[in-house]
Amino acid sequence: MELQQLIEPSDFIEGVRSRCAFMKNDITALSKGCQFWKVRSGTDWYLRRFWLDTERMCLRYVPSQKLFWNSCPTHVDLMEITEVRRWKTDFYQQIEKRGNSKKRLDSALSKKMCFTVVFGEREYNLIAQDEDTSSLWLSTLKRLVCIVRSVHHENQYWIWLRLQFRKADEDRTGALTFKQVRDLLERINIKLSRKYAKDLFNAVNVDKKQMNGKQVLDCQEFLQFFRNLTKRSELEEIFETYAVSDSAAMTADELKIFLAQEQFLAVDTLQANALISKHEVSDAKQEGLLTIAGFTSLMKSYDIAIEDHQTLFQDMNQPLSAYYIASSHNTYLKGNQLTSKSSVQAYIKALEQGCRCVELDLWDGPAGDPIIYHGRTLTSQVMLTDVLMDAIKPYAFKVSPYPLILSLESHLSKKQTRRLAFLLSDILGDMLYTTPVDDSMKALPTPEELKNKIIIKAKKLGQTDGESEANESSDDEEDKNESDFDDSDDPADGVKSMDNTVSASNVIEDLDSLADNTANVGRSPEESDSLTNKVTPEELSTEYATRDKKIRMKNQEMENQRKLGSSDIAKSSDQNSSDVMDSDDQLYNLSDLVNICEAKKFGGFHQNIETGRCFHISSLSEIKAKKLIRRERSSFIQHTSNQLVRIYPKGSRTDSSNYDPSQFWSAGCQIVALNYQTSGIYKVINEAFFQVNGKCGYVLKPAVLRKPKMGEIPEAEAGLSGSKVVRLQIISGQNLPKFEKKVIDPYVTVQIMGHPADRFKFKTKHVDDNGFNPCWKETTEFRLRQPELDLLVISVRDKDPMSDDDLVGVRVVPVKSLKSGYGHICLLCREGNPIPNATIFLHVSIRDLPSA
């Protein structure tokens, strides 16, 4: 549905136009239109005229005139466009190799002539006639989409209401009867008595309009009906407490008193008047007065989290080991660990989410260049060069300037290991951190010193632990002897309903669909991420078995060579490799690129005291790490105070599910790797944890973990008085989404996750038949020993006596970022995306307790 139909031009279209005044000429050029080649594959090219429709804010094109084709969609709303970008390298190369451009273009095809418009699950891959036209359309569309989204966000609430009105107006009369209004309310989760709804209806139907003998409300009257309906008694009580001189309005001085006493904000009269001018919607703001409508708007603008924590506020001059680092496991995968696709886009998405440590599983490629995929599985493959050129190099520091760690899990031969070193150096160049280290180093460099640098995490060749890089064991193999029946994570409320799972039948279906999907390789940029050719499941199984056999033979050959110790054999092998190896590759050694993140097999805390160095890093499965923390927590914390430790999911998580990262953060683990492709409560927790400090991907550890001599609090002391007491009042909810049944019965759960001494759970009573504006007004209080390590998880669920209670929404806030006062928290869905207009109104009170 077009935006013009949802909101008046004065509210939206004019708002967009006013903000686009600085690029009026560019928009005029796009409005006139231009011819582009619309490309689907190497052979499917269509010449189409595209133009920008500024009246309806959409991108249009002239469709095919062939029979049965004129019903295809010929426009895309600007609000639906998610990205405008240059072509991916692999798709461009595929088109270039076909050579069809020579027959269609006046000049040679170049990447700067090509751009992609992405909307939903679809995309337009376009080729302009020249580079200037492509650059104009690319830059203008990018800026215009940003402006449209900004204006849309400001009008989101009223757009949503108008959309509900249009849906209810099935006969397109532009008005709703009383019955239609009641049906609409029920659809958006509001259940009112007939009398109350009729009173509200009559109050706004001043002109007594009728259609077919029935009174009706037009769109503007319905919006007023909704304003009256959404009056909030809990806010009116607060308002009336401070609006002393006039119960209908609050003066600037009264607002100052409210902000000081309730929100702990000190503002002067000038600042108070500025807030009134910003939030008051009536003419009262001309007199410096704030009505209940303006007060409601003001209260909606306050969160319970400290705003400054959303910016870079922490000291970035501590050693790298003093920070938690946002980390991804098997970053290249888009789904499960057995059959899903590997993708360059997966790296881009992780980096755009602030991830600072990505993983590359490297195997010998058929063309002499390493490939990335989950070895010995049916996952597809991507080229290392594509990942480095299209993801790592352009996106490494797009979101954060602080160092990016490339965690290399190498299964490469000696020849391709050298090729790896060459590609890293050649493509990334000066971005690589190459300063050598020695045993005299006492502490790692700081994130500030490592700005805009890429760090290679890998094992050095010829290590004394007996493991060479060519046959390094994978993460999954390292914990194959660990029991999966270790203590399970203490699940956050709603984890079962949020984490994705893959059953045996799902895997079988994926194997079947994999063959179908590969039949379309080359049909779209999305599918071109995969190197898998068109094969059947049987051929895939044969290839899988053959690949395993070759790997085993290669490993056996290397083992025999090592046992024989024959210099002649080694010399012959090296000579054979050098005959086919590019001469430039021979000049590069991967070990020269490994410095402050040298991977070492963990041999125990006692051994580490003797041989460990600050630049060593160990990788532990979640099971092994949990056992170590449970048995030797103090030693673990001491170890992580000076060295990096990486945690990865256990091998049985073939569904790419995640674990609770907070249990490892509380023991000082810096690199806790999660499956970024999987939604769920633990992914939401990870995102909330790294939301602070400007989303830079680095969060400073508490002093008690940076300097463990200060005293770690043992779990046994959980009953002692805490360092902070948090009092939380759950007041009300607004616009909660509904499920299959007509109206939900919501309740709220509060949970503290993080330090084991601070575990806490609380649940409110449920409210019957009200997801629109439920009111709880329940209070809970809890003491925290280590608040800097704790996370507040607030979940809303739907009471269901017949089945498991459905998760409605969730919000996670680090306790260290909580502030006292009233605030609205926006709820997130199970995928971690904001739920439009869904909020919970809370009051937070925090007080410090003296040390025991």
C-alpha cells in the first residue's frame, strides 16, 4: 500500500519534500526517468525505463508489453527499499564472463555502471548506460530512502492508525460504522464494553454523519476517537500531582520540579520551556503550558537506560584483554551447521551489527585459492577472496573504528597456507596489524592504539604443541569427547519460544531442498554466494565421502612424512609445491601475520602460569568452559585478566542455536562467540550487552575482573547484603501485539542474568482481555552483588491455560545502564526487531548500599 494513501501530504509528502530541498535538481533528474538494463542472470537482460514518482514516493518502471506480463508489479514503495548498493563482486564477475554486455552497451561494462535496489526478498539489478548516471541514481536513491524512513518514523504511530482505518473500511466509503469501529478495536487488541465504546463514538461524531441510515466516523474523527480512548489514568495521576496551579496544564516551573524529583534531572526555565515547545501539541505551548497530551508525549520520550551509555563513554586505553568483544561463530553460515548456505552477506550483516571478531573456516580450494565453509558437511562454499574484498575490506570499520579480529580455523595445505598469507597481505594491506611481539611483552595493546587495524588470530606454523596449521582440529572436533549433558544454561524467560531448532526431519528436508536450490545458481546475486553446482542429493553424498577420503589420505601422507623424517621426501614435496605455486606466494608466511592473537591449545591454568604469554589466546567449547568456571572460577578470572579467551558453541548445536553468554562474561571471558544468524533471547541479550559504549563492539570489563585481586564475589555469599538495591514498578503496557486468539491476557516477568550470586525472577499477575493498555502496578525489589555484570531481562507473555505461554515481547538492559525515574521501554520481537508502538511503562529506583 502506498504511503500517500496512509497519511495526508501535509503530514508526510511535504515533510519529505522539505528535507529534500538541498538535492532538488537530483530528484528532478530521477523524476524524468532513465533507461537501464534490468538483469536477472547472465542471459536475461531487459531494457526498462525507470523513474521516481515523487507524488506517491515510489520507484516505477515500464513493464514488458507481452501478454500475461502486464499484471506484474511495476513499482516499489521507497519505504520498502532496504538497501541501494553496488553489485556484489561474484554476481558482477558472473555477468562479465557471459560477455552479453558487448552486444547491449555502447562502452565496456564496468562495476561503477551497476547498482542494486533491494526490497524485501527481491531486488532490481540494474546497469546504466554510463558511470555518471549510475552514480547519480545510486547516491540520490540512498539519500532519499534515508529521508523517507526518517519522516516515516516520526509519523509511524498515525500512519499505523490510518492503515487500520483503511483495513476496516472494506467498502471504501471513507467512513466507519459503530460496528466496524468495534471490530477494528478487537483486531488491534482492544476490548471495550458496548456502552463505553458508544459513548466515545458519539462524543467525536459531532456532525452526526450518516451512511445508509447509520452514523459513521471519517478518518479524522476516528483518530480523535482513538486519542480519547488512549487517555492514560496512570499518567494523569502523576500529572495532577505536579500541575498544582492549574489541573489542566503544567507550568515550566512545575515541570522543573517534576523532572528534579522524579526523573533526577536538573533543568533551568529555558530548558523546561524548550521541552514544552517540543512536546505540547496545542496552542498552550504559546503560553508556556504543558497539557496532559504534551506530558504524555514527554513521558514517552524517556527510557530507563542512561542515554550517555549509547555513546562512546568508556576508557579505550586499557589492554585488549580488559574488554568484552562482540564475536561471531562460523560467521559465513546463514542457517544450520550441516546444510545451510555460506554467504559473503553473512559477514557483512555481522559487521554491520557491530561484530568485532569473525570466523573463517579455511579449506583447500579447487582453483588454488582457499575456500570457506563448514568442513565435512553439506554447507555450501564461498571464496576467501570474495569475503576479503566484498565484506572484510569495505565493512571492517564501517560501524566501529576499533580493531577487527579475523579468527582463522585453517585446514589448508602448505601451498594454500602461503596463498592465504599472500591474499591477506595483498587485499588488506596496511589494514593488517603486523607489529611483531616477543616474550617480554607484559600487556596487549589498547583498542585506541589498534584503531582501524585488523588482527589475525591463528596458530603459528611449527608450534611446539605438535599441532600444525595444516591439520589443526576444528572447534567441533575439539569438544567431541565432552558430554553434551553438562549443566544446561539457566534459560531466560521465553528462551524456548525464541531460539530456532532444527529437527532430524528438517535436516533431511534441507538435504532434499539443497539440490533444488542449486539448480538456480546464477539466477540471482543471493544464490551466487554459493559455489555449489547443480547436483542431486546422491551426488552430494558421493562428493562428501570423496572429500573426506582425500582429507584422510592427505593427513596420513603428512603423518608418514613426519615419522620418516626424511629430508629427501620433504625436499621433493617442497619442490613439487614450488613448481606450481605463484612466485609471489612463496614470499609470504602466515606466521608473520600472527602476533597479539596467537592461538594456543589450552593446557590448564598451572601450565599457563609457566608458559603463557599475554598475546596467547585459547579457544574453549561452552561445555569445557562451564566446567572450568565451576571448578576453578578464581583461576579462570585470573587467567582472563591478562589473556584473551574465546568461547564457542558445543558441537551438538547443529541447529545453530545459542547459549547464555552472560555466564561466561561473568568469569571474564572476552570473546564469547554466538551464531549471529539465529534469533532468540540469547542473541537479544548479546545485542543489548554491546548496545552500550556507542555500539563499538568493545565493552570495558568491571574492575573486579580486570584486577581480580580486588576480590571476586563467590556464589556462596549470595545471601549477603548487596552493593545495589533496585526497586522496579511495572505500571502498564501499550499496544501489545496479538496472536491467533482475539485478545491476549498479558503478564510481565523480570529476570536478572549475569553473576551467579545475583540470580532473580519475578512475575506479575496477568490482565484479562487487554493487550492495548493493560495496567499492572506491581512492584518488586532485588539486591545485586555485582551489578556491573548483570542484565535486566523484561519479558511480556500471554497467559494460556491450554498450552505454553507465548512470548509477546522482550527488552534487555544492562543493570549498569539503568537510571532512576519513569520510563517507557520499547519491546522487541523474537527476532530482535522493535515491535511498532509496543511499550511497557516502568518506574525504577536505584540506591547504593555501603560495603559490608
